[in-house]
Amino acid sequence: MIVTIDGVAASGKSSVSSGVARALGVPYVSSGLLYRAAALLALEAGAALEDEAAVLALLEGSGLRLEPLAEGNRVWAGGRELTPDLHSTRVDKGVSAVAGLPGVRAWIDAQLRALPQPFVAEGRDMGTNVFPHAQAKFYLTASPRVRAERRARERPEDIPAIEAALTKRDEADRRQISPAADALVIDTGPLDLLGVIEVILSALPEHEAGRTS
């Protein structure tokens, strides 16, 4: 079984996906971490983020791999763990440019499709492009202000600045982000983490039956 959880930046996809995966007893797959890793590798190498050939060469030579776990994903480049460096401000600013490169998206999609099932996959186009055959699809959204307030709890940054950055990223990502036609759209603004997880679990008939039997 594959469950996809897509959505806009800072909508809570990772936390929700991890919670759903733990409830189901399966790993969760964070596609966004691979895009962040691609941006980090390009930044460290001094490559232009818009240079598809350069970024692809870095990916192909890096031994980049995702370690999907229910409690959180880890990303490795050979024997080096990149995970602690993937949520910096400079990676935040660069990831949209890298994610907009068709060749990079194809390379990362291939890595994701090679992972063993079952799992919960979160990202931007998991339900529309990477796993269109997924049995259950969800799309998380929330206003830029709500998302900025949440992100400010994780990082010591100014809320209006975060909101402006998220709005700009929404505009850059708009061509890549749209809910699958058969996805359940969830506004996470009025819900806490457990509330969102419960909405998703309650929409999974097989799991719901198992929980109440």
C-alpha cells in the first residue's frame, strides 16, 4: 500500500506523514529531503542552482540515498549524513530552483519508485506524478501566516519575513503543486497535528477497520 501526502511548503507534511506512518506501522518517505540534498550539494560545490547538467552530475556522483524510517528520514551522500544541514535558510531559498529542473525531478522520482513498499510518501507531486496509482491520496494546505507561525516555532526568525518567503516560494512552486483529482484536501490551519493525522487515518477504510476491530 502507498499513501501519498502532498501539499504546500510548511504545511506540516513531514510531521503528519511520520505520525500516519507510525500508526500504520510502515516507513514514511520524505521526497523533499532529496531535493534539499540536491540544493545543498550544488551550494557546497558552487554550482548554479539552475544548471541542470551540473546538478545532475553532482547527484550521480554523490551516492545520494534516502533512508526512510517512520520516525524520520535520513539522507546520505556516500558515508556522509546530510540530514542535519538540510533545513538551513540557504537551502530553503535554493530548493525551489533545483526542484524546477525536469532532469533532477526525473532522477529523484526514479530513486523514490525504487524504494520497497509499503510506505507513506510526502512531497509536492507524489499523488499526481510519482505514485499516481497510490491507494490513498491527501493534500495539505494552510494560509502563509499559519505556516509562518509554525515555522517560527522551529527557527528563530521573524514571522513576517518567513511569511513573505513562503508566499514567494508558493509562487515559484505553483507550477509543480496541485492536488491530485482523487486526493482529499485538508486545511491544516484549524487543526493540530493529531487532528490532521486522525482525519487521514479515518479516511483509510482498511486501517479504520483494523483499529476498531
